[in-house]
Amino acid sequence: MLSPRLHNLLDSRHASYTTHVHERTLTAHETAEAAHVSRALFAKTVMIKVNGTLAMVVMPAAYRADLVRLARALGEAEDAVELAEEAEFRNAFPDCEVGAMPPFGHLYDMPVYVDSRLAGQDAITFNAGTHTDAVSMPYKEFEKLAEPEMLWLAHVM
């Protein structure tokens, strides 16, 4: 089952998407495998804090979050960006299982940043609010709905 907020967004905007039900997984790598999607095409949501404020970074599951690059891409001091701990964001997603948040920050009143490496893909797959459901959609459709800020992490040194 999709998170109610995600389901409402996708249906109200007549989005083109498909759903995948898979065995319970906990990591982005496991979910990509269960959904039969390359880790380069599975968009994981990484929760960060920028100057103490929660934000989402959406990036390919094949990569790890580099906080120094994130800070530089955001134009922040290196110590201004940190990974958020589960206890800090657990209550921000009342209709999702912890760790299975869909990458639509505006649904939860927070900014969403997307790694430019996803923008070149035809389609992406991501968690749909549970550890047993995923959604696939054209990347351009995701971008239109999520309105993320693009980060060029691969180019930041």
C-alpha cells in the first residue's frame, strides 16, 4: 500500500507510475534487488539536517551520501550538513514506515534535493512509504511532481 499522501499526489495529478509489491526489505540495495531494478535507478531518500533543519536528499542507491560534497553543493559550511538520526525524523512522516519515505519532501513540509545522476535516467524507482512497496515512474514525471532542487554532487570536489 502506498502512503496516503503519495497515493493522493500521484492520483490527483494523473501521474504515470507503476507499483511493485516485494518482500520486506530494509536497505535501498535490498529494495532495488527485490524490485528487480539496478541500484543506479533506485532512488533512495537520505535524511539530512542543514543548519538543524530536516531535508531530503534523493540519490541513486549505488552511492553513499558524502556530507562534504553535499555541504559544498548547498553552499554551506561543512559542519552545517549532517545525517539526521531516525529519532529526529520519525514523527515527520506519520503515514510512512520509518526508512521507507517517498522522495517527495513537499508532502512533509521539507526541502528535497536530488542528485543530478538521477536526472539522466529515463525512469526511477523509490520507496512508497512501506518496506514492501515501491513505485516506478519516468524521471521527468518525478521531477515535475517533486520539484526538487538539483545538486551536482558528482562534480563537486
